[in-house]
Amino acid sequence: MAIKYAYHPGNVSHSSSPEVAVTMESFARAMGITLVPLPGATSCGAGIVRQANRRLQLTLNARTFAMAEAEGLNILTPCAATAGNLQEDLMALQSDQILMQEVNETLENTCGLTMTGEVEIHHILHALVDEIGLDKLEEKVKNPIDFTVAGYYGPNIQQEGACGGDDVYDPNYLEQVISTLGGTPVSWEARTQSVGVPGLFAEEPTVMKQTAEALSEAKAEGADLIVSACNLSQAVLDIYQGKAGRNTGLSTNIPVIHLCEILSFALGCHNKRLALLRTRIAVIGD
Amino acid sequence: MTDSSLLILFGSESGNSEYLAVEAEKQAKSLGLSCSVKGMSEIIIGDLTDVKNVLVYCSTWGEGDMPDNAVDLWDAANGDSPPSLKGCNFAICALGDTSYEFFCQSGKDWDDWFEKQGATRILDRVDCDVEYEDPAAEFTSKALSIFSSMTGGAPIESQVNEDITPEPALEETIEVTGDDLGELLSAGDRSLAILYGSQSGNSEALAAKFSKQASDYGLVGTVHDMDGFDLASLSGMSRVLIVCSTWGEGEQPDNAEALWVAANADGAPSLSQTHFSVCALGDTSYELFCESGKEWDKRFEELGATRLVDRVDCDVDYESIAAAWAVDSLAAMAAVDGTGVYHEDMVESIKEYVAGDDEGADGEDGFTVPDFSAESIQAEISIFRYDPETATTGSDTWLCAMPGHLSLLEALRTVKNTHDGSLSFRDGASDDSTTAICVNGRLVLPGLVRLDAVAPTRDGTLRLRVDPLPGFEVIRDLVVDHWSMERRRESTQPWMVAATRGGASTMQGDIGLMEPNVATALHSITDFGSSALLQASSDAVPHANGYLGPAVLASVWARRNDPRSSASSVSGLDEILAGSNGIKAETDLASIRRQNGSGLVVSEALLDAKTHVLERDAFNGRHGKHVWWYTWTLKSSGKVNDTVLYRQVLGPIGLLGNLTSGVTARMMTGFSRTGGDMITDMLAFIAPPAGIGKMPRQFNSSVDNHHEVVAIFNELDGRF
């Protein structure tokens, strides 16, 4: 089965989270998924550019849609923020033909491109469950993951129209994937809550509390590890967990990795990193 | 009556009790209860011996007197041999007027009487004054929930613990089933007796015809000649149709004479289990038209039988009238289930089923009314509990089977009324905005969401985790204190300070006008159903001290854009929006956007508010710089450059803070751990010209055709 997508790596996989880009590519190879790069695609804006100029973010993302449409492919991304923001802008364009016409005029004038809206945005999680199939994934598992895992969705992909066939409020695709890989999923409330990434620089005290609550709840539910569907959230949950713990007095030490990493590890890629992860799980914590 | 049926009895003078009884019947049917409504004059006291569940609405007349239609029944009830009502469950709603001395006396009398006869009171009597609607409605909801649980659907396990351990499905579950047409038309006894009294053969022919038609209604029709018919056998029949002609001067036809005499004798049986209807044949040229049929109709009623369809009196051209009566009567008889319970609400569906359309009942306007009832579903309901006296928290889990169309609020009432009266939640009308709770991470008004739609059913079981609204202090169980939100709202001085405006001359005089699109936009921002629900949708509210929250800010933003607001008011509202507890304190609009219908509109409005505030501040401060530099780096390479963001937004002091708090170290080791180049990343943080002037592209390569990105920026926003 040939599975092919236009690939958008997300906002920070080229910088803060290179492990996501690396493991996404190795996982795709192992699964036989062809990732067609979109070398001209820009950052999705992460909802930040929209705060300065809504039409600007919309047009930049319309350019990305036009490029994917030119390839005749749907877009695949490992980043929940990118999936959510692209989907939000795509739906805005699809639901307003006048808006799409105006944006196309700008694209035509500046880039010589136009879009039709006949493109779909998929997060790797939803593509895996809805299109590729967990049975195919199970066949490829070489290193069963024997951890107790808390799956983190965040709010961006848990929007109406952005979460594939999963439930907006009570999702379980991540838990299904974790089980398929051999892990034990835990049930926790903070899995769809925001950890406040867009406010990290300006509202750090609040974000630290949000981050600490998510981390401590995952620990309290017995998780060895948090697997995040979002690059940005993963970065904050990992990098800031020491500071969040000190600010709040909560227990926050727990390894946090991205979904692509655990997928890649389970399929036999990057065995040294899996060994390192096992060590981290063994030594990190209270 | 059977154990699962409910008799709703009313004693009414002005019609209020009857109205309440009819409303209760509708509500009961929505809960899957089979029930019938009767006036107190429509039953005899002996009928109550067969009733297991009775709900009574009774008004008081004059100086504590029974209403007219209840007088006879009351007299009989206090006769020499009142019936024993052991095993009967009852509840009384008394209507009265406190301006009279004997307030609600009739209801009180019935309450005492039922108890005295051994019946079990399942809910304390409620005494309603002239403003009876609300207390009566509350009483009805509670009573029906209890009856519903007693006849099925009751949660059967209460498990109180600190750590929830879901139990496997239990062997026994009590089920509240909705009406099922297929089951109704096929299950149990489906016999229909058709008695004819005939002189010329017309009644006999009609009886035979109706008997054949009966099979279309899932009935097994048997035609009986009245001559030689055993009257005593009638008491065991739940469905009887009578077709009877009249002879001479209002006389019974020959073959009916003996049965008629027996029916009027002292030993005539009670027909309290029997449902009947009469088709009378006659000739209007005679003085006593259809007299025989009228007599049978009256006598069956006297013997306690239940008339499902009014008698029809046919003249010599009887065919079409009799055929129409047969359609109604056979459908009504078919709606009597195998246990003898009449399901009036199913009659229309049965008619449509027989006519070849079982989609639903046709509405008056010609459209089809969909059937909203749903199958019973298995539900595991875990409810957060908090006891303020002992300051302990935990959760209770109930396993139960309930109709899927039950609202979540009705399900909570059922649990409270049947298993744990201490369970606390805000109750009210279905759209009461203060009733908001959280179910499986979804914020809902529980009266507006069906049980089978509130969360996905997995592995055949609906698992619900019911929590109080996040972001509010919990008073007890699911009850939260909205005061913190109201205090924040109060701090924004939530009233209109209007500018003096010129009105427009209209036919109604000079009045202020507003452009329709402006009015629509303002309404869309503030037309959220529940402030508490919207406030709880922000994941920042529980953590950001003082943050006004989306519900308060949406109103502020709407007033700020209201053309009626004065300039000084707009200025003050701008200060609120731009303040430290204003829109900047919201860390992620995505959490608001995802919750319910109004979340999308409000998050869009709050995004506009944030843009307005940032532009007003010329993108200064950390919020402004974050947005500015993020956008700027996107223009410079097409990618975000997070090292630039750290330097520009946090500045030297912020970076130093990260350095000393371990964030920087963790970041760099994080990069190393995952294969990045530590030296490059370290350089990114310290390389000049950090924080000075325009940034070089540094470590980002540009996207292909980067000039297109620049062109889009130049076309749409020259500020960057």
C-alpha cells in the first residue's frame, strides 16, 4: 500500500525539537509512508502571527495549501499546533468563498499560486489510526514499549473537524496507539488541556502552573513517561519541568518525548535512544 | 395495571390538577414509563387494588372540600370496606390557596388515606399555593424519577471510595426501556375479542371483517356471538370490541338479550383489566337511535372497563363510519401491550406502521415528527464527591441502564432520588446556565445533553466522569461557587455608560438606531448560554490569579465596540482589556475555541481584542515583542527562529533567569540528547547582536522561494 503525504514538519522541529523531524522520517520509512517535502512551506504561525495580522497568517498558510494541492497530496504533520492552526485556517477559507477569492488574489499577485481548498490536513496520530491502520502498525512493532504512558493531546488538535474520527472531548486514539505499541496507557484529565505554550514568554508564572499541573497529574496517575502529540508542548513540558516544579512545589520530574519518537523506537529505529530513554525512566523521578 | 405501570389520578375543580396530571403523563412517557391519566370520577375505589404506582394531583374546594369529580371516590374510600393498598406506591401533590383556612386539605386527606390503607409513600407530599407551577413541576420530576427507578433504570451499585476501581458489569441491571413498536406488536398476549349483537347480520359481518383486519395490527382477533357467550370470561380479556345493532324501540338484538341481562345482574364481573370500544348500529328514523350500543358502552364503563376510543353511532349507511372507527379502535387495542398496559403514545406510530410508514408521526404542518426515544444503554457514571465538613474528596461510581434519550440532568436526579440523597448538584430548568458541569472533559449544561450523546460509548458501555466546573471553588460535590467570577465581572463595572447620540426620526418617534451588522456582531459575542461554562473553558483561569476570564472579557469587548458607549467608557474598557488581568493573561485561546458552540465565536472576538491591545501598545512589552518577533522571523526566513525570540522577548535579564533556573541548561542538553549540535545552539543564545537592532538570519535557512513570503508580507502588512 503506497501512502504518500505532503510533509510539514511543524514549527520547531528544525530548531528546538530536531528529534521530532529525525524520528518522523525514520518512522515513515519503517511504515512505508512517503513524505514529500514542501521546501517552500512556512511556519503555520502557531496562532501567534494571527495576533498581529489575521489575514497575514491566513495567506501564508494558503500558500502552503496551494503547494500541497499542486502536488496533489494531503498534508501530514507531527505537530498538533501546526495541524490545529492549518486546519483552522483551511476551514475559514473553505467556509467563506469571498475570503478565499481575496486570498487567492493576493497569492496570485505575489506568488503566482492559487488554492481551491481541496486539501486535507492530517496529524500523524489521526493518519495512523484513520488511514494507515493500527493493524499495520502492530505488524511492524519490533520493540514493544513496556512503559506506563500518559498520552498528551493538547487543545489544538482536539477541535471539531481537526481530530479525524476521534472524539473532541474524550479522545482515545493516543491510548490506542500506546496499547498497540505494547504500552499501558493511563487515564488523566490534563491530556487535552493547554499548557499555555503561546503565553510562555509573556505569562510565564501562569504557564509554569499549567505545565506543573499536567506533569504532576501524569506522575500521580502512575505514568513512567509522557508522550506528546505536539512539538511545542513537548518542548515546554520537557525544558521547563524543573522550573515549573520549583515554582509550584509539585512533583514534575518525568521524561517527555514526542509521539514520533515512541513510534520510531517501537519499530526498531534508534535503539540507542530507546536504551537512553529506558535509563532516563529508571533514574528520573522521585 | 402492572408493576411497571403508573396511574396518574387527578381531582380537579378548575382544571389545574388535570393540567398537571397531563403534563406528568408526558414527562413519564419520556422516561419510558407506561402510564394512564384518570380523573377521580373515572375510577371506582376497587380499581386501586390493582394499582402498584399512583401519582395523585388533587385540589381543594371551598372550606377544605374535595373537588366535584373526587367526591364520590372519596366517599367510597371512606366506606365500610376500603381496599388494602399494601404494595402500592404513591405520591401526592396537593393544590390549594393559603388564604383559605383549610389549605390543601383534600390532598392531605388523600395522603393520610393512602398511608392508612398500607400504601408506601415514595415522596413527601407537596402543598402548592396559587403559584403552583414551579413546586408542582419540581415534585413531578422527583416523583417520576423515583417511579422510573422503581420500575427500571435504577442505578444498582453505589461504590464510595477514594480510588475508583470500576467494577465489571453486574449480573443484574434494572432497565428503563423506551417503547419499542416491534416488541409491542408481537410480545405477550395479543388476543382481541370481538363481540357482536346482530339481528339482520350487519354486525356479524362487520365483526368478521374487523377480525381479519386485526392481524395487520399484530392482534389475534376472535369473533364471539353474544348468544351463549360466558360473561365471566370477559374479566380475563384485556381487549374487547363490541359491534351491536339496535332492534325495534331501542331493544337489544335477539342474540344479545341473555348476555345483556347477565351483564346487569348483581354478580356481573369487574372489568378493570379490560379495554374496550363500541360500534353501535342503528337507524336515525327510530326514536332510540343506537340505544343497544349506548347501553353496552355505558355498562362496560360501570363495570370498570377502560374506553380507549369513543363509541361511534352508525346510521344505515354505516360502512365508512364503521371502517374509520375500526382504524382507530384496532390501533388503540394494538397499543395495549402483552401485560395489559395501554401505550397511548404509540397509537399514531401503530397507525403509520399499518399504513406502511413507521418513520414517525405526521405533524400538523405536514412534516414528520422524528422519534427521539432511544434504546436503553449501559452506563458507568463516576461522580466527583466533596464533603466540606470533613474536607474529603473522592468519587462514587454507579453502574446502571438508562434510556439513551434521558438528559444528563435527569440521570443525576435519578441517582440522587434513588441511591444517594446527599449527592449535590445545581438543579433547574434544562437551559439553566448555572447548572453547568464537566463530563469527560466536556463542559455542558446537563439538561441540554442526552445521555447517549454526551460522550462516546466504547466496548458497549458509556463511561462518564462527572466533575464540577474547573476554575471555581467547589462547595459540595458538583456545586461550585460562581462568586469569584461575579466579583471579577463587578470589577469591570458591567453597565453601559452611553454617549449622548442623535436619534433617527421614525414613525414611532425619535429613537436610537444601530446598524444591523454591528448589532449582530455584538450579540454574537455575548450570546453565550452560560457565563460559568464559558469562564471554565479557559485553561488559564484556574492558574492565573486575577485574570478576568473569557466570560467577563467577552462582555467588556462587546461594550467597548458598542457604538452607544461613551468615549470615556471606551477608554476605561480599553484599560481593562490591556491590564495585567485583561486579555494578555489568557495563555491559549485554543482551549476556549474547542468548547461548545459559543467558544468559537468568543475566541475569535478575544483574538480581535488581543490584536487591538497589542497594536494600542505598539507591540511593546513581552506580549507585543513575542508577537512582533515571531512574525518578524517568519518574514526573514519563512521559519520561526526561537533563539531570536528568547533573546528579544526575555532580554538579558530573562535569559539570565533561565540560565540560573536551569531552563537554558536543560534546553541545551535536550538538544544534545536528541542529536542537535550543542555548540551551535549555545552560540545562538549568546552571539551578537542579541537584542540590538535587526537580527541576522543566524541559524535558520530560508524556505524555498522565500521572496514570495516577503512579497506577501509587503502586500499585507508593511510594519514587519
